[in-house]
Amino acid sequence: MKKLLTMLLLCTAFAAFAQTEADDLPGSSPYLRLSADDAVKLAITNNLMLQQAGIGLDIARRRHELSWNQFLPSVTVQGTLMRENWATVQPGMSIEIAPGMGINTPSVTLPQWRVNAGVSLSLDLSLAMIEDIRTAELEYHAGILSLEKAKLQMEQGIRKMYNAILLMEANLALFQDTFANAQRQAAIAEANFNAGMAPRLTWLQAQVQVENLRPTMNELSSGLRNLKGSFALMLGLPYDTEIELIAISMDSLHIPDDLSQFLGSAAAMQKPDIIELQSNLLTLHSQRRTLHLQMYSPFLRLGWGVNSTFNPRLDPFTNSWFTRDNWNEGGNLTITLGMSLNGLFSFTREGQRLQNMDANIQIQNLRLSQMIRDTELEIFSKINSLETIRTTIEVQRSAVDLAELSYNLTEEAYRAGLQDIQAVNNALIALHQAELQLLTQHFNFLNDLIDLEYSLGLPFGSLSTGIIPNGSIQ
């Protein structure tokens, strides 16, 4: 029961992240019959966090597909209208025509308004731009891996919660059987009391047993409804959707004979988390090379511009803008070769950026090494757990057979008057506990297989069916 309650709390907390309105769901139905695969498809389609990750992947995809656009020049078109605070007075000139004769031109007050317009193009070329294209490709690939990992984690959680619901349904069914049997025994006790074959105390004990079981059965029913509501929210459905889960046949469950083949670092390297981290490391190395080329390689800057200034002697509000002679045109072409010197010194901001990136790469390498070790230990622990559960299942099957035999003999003795009603109820409870323990072990085994499949990077269900894709484990 502690394991069931723990699973219930975890699943309820996980379902809080799936906030989907019922009216936004096309084709939602008040009743659904789902298999585990159907539930996974619904969750992947409707989960909001996966949709956000998909939008982020689209951003990375566009950056990758259009990474060539950095070779397009930057084009700027501008026009400026300005007014000087004080008018400019151009003094007159004295022009000597002949000795003793000259012409004096009067001073001119220039208009205070000025107008100029221009078009400029600039393009920076460097070796870092080529590496930046590769960085965009690696970032897009890393985004694909991150989205796939998120989908696998979602599928892992859905399948385990699916199993938790089936286990709780089985537990409730067994308890309902216990409750029904207690009611039947109470009816027999009442009949025996009325016939004078049993004391009134036996009848009262049977009635008390029924009433004692009722609160627990109600709690189990309420817990199952809450768990199904949380599961519906995870699937992007209204919480009150009636969901019927298709039972898993434990008889067809394949239990791998030799799990030791999955031990070792080669198997651990297939975990989605490790593959994602390796991809992020490749991206970091590419970003570091881009930064290094920006700091330690020269750049070539091409520029071209055309500008026109309205004749300062003319008033832009009274003279025509469309007369070419009213404009003074200019422009230039520039070719600049340069190099930043700040990166040559480690204490500069640019130098610190490179050192910080080196430190970040070192941190990620250590994180990768630690994750590989943790995954190896995780795989080892899961395999040991599976081997233990496999042995426990065999023992528990024998316990169920013994409990069933004990219950049958106790009931026969009760009918013969050799046992009281309490003994029958205890025997039935022991039988149902044994059956529940066996079923719990089966589901624990199945959940451990799901965790092991995720850690090994195998498709879910491949270990339980015995169908493992070739080349999955190197």
C-alpha cells in the first residue's frame, strides 16, 4: 500500500504540468478505451511542454536553413531633416575687375533647414562566419535530440502511470471481492443464527467485518478516480473523461533470461540523456572555435555608400526636391582589413569570454563522465532488481497456490462448523494479499523494464517482448 500511495502522489504531481482546457480538444469524447500505445500518442500530441519544445526546434531549424544569410550585406537607407539653431551668414566678397575697379557682393544668410539622404551597404567577412554555419547545424541537431528525449521521457512516465492505474484497478477488484465475500459470509452467519445453528455474536462479528471494509474500499475507489483524472490531464483530455485501459496480459510477458549483456559503458552510452549531452558538447566546441576565429583572425569589411545633400543655399521648403541640380551628390567605396587586438590579452572582456567557454566545456565533460558512471550504476541496479523480482515472482506464485488451498479448506471447515467466520475472512484476506503481491511484483518488473529500456536507449517494449533492434547495443 505504501508503494501504491507513493506512486499516486508522484503521478498526481506530474499531472499538474498538463494544463489543457476541455473545450480546446478537438474530438474529445466522454469515454475512451485506450491501450498503452494509444495513451502515449495522445500525450505526445497534446502535451503543452512538447509543443513549446517543438516551437524552439522550429527556431533552430530556420537558423540552420538560413545560416547563409550572414553573407548578405547590411543595407541602410536614411534621410535626415535638420534645422540649425542659428542662421549661418556667408559674408560678401570683393571682386576686383580692373585696377581701381571692383564689385562687392552682399552677404547671404543661408537657410537654417538642411536635408540629406543616403544609401549604404556594408559586409563583414571572416573565417568565423564559416564555422558559425556549422554551429547552426549542430544546434539544430541538438534540438532534435532534445525533443526526442523529451518525448521518450513523456512516454516513460505515461507507460508507468498506465501500469499504476492497472495495478490499482486490480487492487480494487480484489478488495471488492473481499468485500463481497464478507457480505456473503455475513448473510450465511445471519441464516445460521436464524436457524439456531450459530450464536448471535458470530452474526454480529460478520456484520462488523463488512462495515470495517467499507471505508477502505471507498478510499481505494476515490484514489483510483483521482489517478485516472490526473492521467486524463496528462493526455490532454478533460479530467472527467471516462477512460478504460486495456489490461496487460502477464502470461505473454517476456522475461529476458540474460540481462548481463547490457552491462558496461557501451550500453550506457545509448541513454538519450547522454546522447543529448554529447551533442551539446559538440555544439559548445563549435561555438568555441567560432569565438576563437573572431578573436585571432583578421576580418575584411566592404562598404559602399551614396549620399546626397540638398544645396545649403536653397530653402528645402520653397525649392523643388526633384530638381537634380539642387542636390550635391557624393559617396565612396571602402575596403577595410583589420583585426581586434583585445582577444590577445586574457584580462580583456573578449579574453575572459574564451576562458569562460573553455571552463564551461570542461564542466560539461566532467558532467558527461559522471552521467556515464551514474547510468552504468543505474543499469546495474535495475538488472539486479529485475533478477530479484524474477525470483520473488516464482516464490509468490507458490504462496498464492498455498493461500488459495488454505482458503478453500478453511471455508469447508466453516461450513462444517469447525471454524468461525473470522478464520474464513482472514484466509480470504491472506489469499487476496498474496494475489496482490504477485500482481505488484509483475508490475514492478514491467516498470523496471521500462526504466532499463530508457537507460539503454531501446524502444519501449523491446525487452518485455524479446524483440531488440539489431545494433541498439554496441
